[in-house]
Amino acid sequence: MRASYLTAYGGNEVVSSGELPDPVLSEGTSLIEIKAAGVNPVEPAMRAGGFQRVLPYSFPQVPGFDISGVVREVSGPSQFKAGDEVYARMANRAPGAYAERAVVANDLLAKKPTKISHIEAASLPTVALTTWQAFFERANLKKGDRILIQAGAGGVGTFAIQLAKHFGAHVTATAGTANQAFLKELGVDVAVDYTKQRFEDFGPFDVVYDGVCGELVERCINTLAPGGRYVGLVMVSDARAFMSLGLPEAMAKGAAAGIAKYEALAASRGAEFHGPLTRPDANQLAEIAKLVDDGIIKPHVRQVFGLNQLKEAYEAVATGRTRGKLVLDTSKLV
Ligand SMILES: NC(=O)c1ccc[n+]([C@@H]2O[C@H](COP(=O)([O-])OP(=O)(O)OC[C@H]3O[C@@H](n4cnc5c(N)ncnc54)[C@H](OP(=O)(O)O)[C@@H]3O)[C@@H](O)[C@H]2O)c1
């Protein structure tokens, strides 16, 4: 099959494109003809070896987690049969989205939203699951909560704004000057231009959903109202997140030692700190597909690349300036 793959850990020079052997079906999996694959900003960091201790690659490694496609063969019990259209978040330990075919565990497959294209469906799994799990498994987002969404114009933010509005939250989101009108289009109540304004001036917030982190973490925690919940996505994973990747508790606590200061700061304010990592979940994807088909959530795909253009896609996503999502059309070579 044609694929884009990595030959080693490193920079973009380790990204190749060409023929690889077809994946082999095993019990409890399905062979998926991939139509489109979504790109996520964590992948250049994974390519560079940043996650090799917890999520080791085996080369040649096809990366990528988000797919939309058609079931071609099924082994073992599954709710789907050959010909069904599905979308999925592939397992953290078994990526392989940038190829014509992949073998995926049957219990990770969800029915693709019917009213959108494969390109649009492939843009959703990671950002949608990340947000669903952050809102409902961590922050316990409720109607009327005041939420601050950092990086509102990015892949996660565009989904998060729409989901938070749907569940009745009051939404403040940040972006640069060029994305202010886009934030409004997405439905925010308050758009904050972080190049000119301080988000603290629009608080306090019941929930902060932070897709930027770094020097913003402490500032975000300090804007929480008593009882508030902070959920950070970038390099602030907590022990619960590492345990969800299969690390034993003692190792998970060790891996999360760096965020103890944030947990203490949040606790001192009567608030909570959360640092989750995305987990595949087909039931949640099925719920999300219903919201998409009901027109409540609209995917925002900024740019489509060919299957052989993973290098270009990684260059684009690494700028940190993407509006919405980047997707590879796996049926196209450019
Ligand atoms: N923990 C997890 O499991 C998990 C899951 C998903 C994502 N993540 C991480 O979460 C982060 C966000 O993901 P994403 O997919 O949304 O990334 P993305 O699409 O690459 O985000 C790009 C957006 O970030 C905005 N941005 C950059 N700096 C900003 C700042 N200082 N303040 C506000 N907005 C800023 C940009 O808007 P402007 O151009 O207007 O600045 C741009 O629209 C990434 O680092 C990703 O790796 C983690």
C-alpha cells in the first residue's frame, strides 16, 4: 500500500512516502480503507522522539491517529460489516493513519457522521475526544459555567467553542488579531485578542481549557473562581493521564512530578488542576457524530494535503498558527 511514514526519530528529513506492506488482519480487528487522515500538532514532537519512552515507535512507522474510511474486512465480533463508513481515533500505541489501509480494533470504530465528507470526518476524532473527555470526565462542565478557551481558533478550540456553547456555557476564547472574526463566527460570547488584551480582565472563570499552556498555566489557574477547574493540554499531563497509557501508578506519579506545583496552586485557590491525555473511545465518537449530523458541530478544515505530503503538513502544523484542522486526502498523490 502507499503510505507516508517515518524512517527514524528526527526532524522532517525522516518523513518518507512510498510502498509499505499491507497491514495484517488479526482477531478482533477490521481492515479499513482509509479515505482521509487528520493531522495533530503533537505528531512532530512524537516524530522527534519526545514520547519514545511511553509510546515507542517501530520503524518504518506510519504515524497519525485520526481516520475516516470504509470497512473492507472484519475479523471477530463487530457492529460493522464490509462496506460500512466509519471514523476512528487509533490507539495511542498503534498509530497508522497516513496510509491507504490500516487494521483497527473493532471496538475503536464508530459510524462516520453521514452529512459530512471523509475529509471533514477525519478532522474530528482527536480534537473531539480530547474536548469531550476534558469537559465531561475532568471539568464537569455545566450549563451556565463561564469557560475560558485558550487557542480558540486551533483544531481543539474550534471544536471546544461549539461544544461548550451547545451545553449552555458562557464562552470566552483567545486568538490573535486575524482570528477575532473567526472566533465570533464560531459563536463565542467574548473574543479576546491575546496580542492586545489580558484574558484575566475577562474572568473569573469556572473552567479554563488551555491549549497553549507554558507560561500561561499559572496565569490561567489564578483566573479561576473558587471551585474552578483548570484543564491543560500541553506538556502538563497528570498521573491519571499517564496511567491511562498503561504506566503503573508509581511510574505515572514520577512522570507527572513536574506538575505538582500547579496542583498545589490550584488547591490553594479551592480549585482543581487536570492534565489529561486523549484516549480513543468509540461510544463518545458515536455521540459526537450525532451532534455533527444534527448540525450542532461543524468541522473546520483549513487545508487538505495529498497522502505523500506529510512533510508539508508537519511544517504547517508546527507553525502553531493553524486555523481549524489539516487533513491528508489518502486517495490523492500530489
Ligand atoms: N493532552 C492531549 O492529549 C492533547 C490533545 C490534543 C491536543 N493537545 C495539544 O493542545 C494544543 C492545541 O491543539 P490544537 O490541535 O488546537 O493545535 P493547533 O490547531 O495547532 O493550534 C493552533 C492555534 O493556536 C493559536 N494560538 C497560538 N498561540 C496562542 C496564544 N498564545 N493564545 C491563544 N491562541 C494561540 C493560534 O491562533 P493565532 O494564530 O490566532 O495565534 C492557532 O489558531 C497543541 O499543543 C496540542 O498538541 C494535547
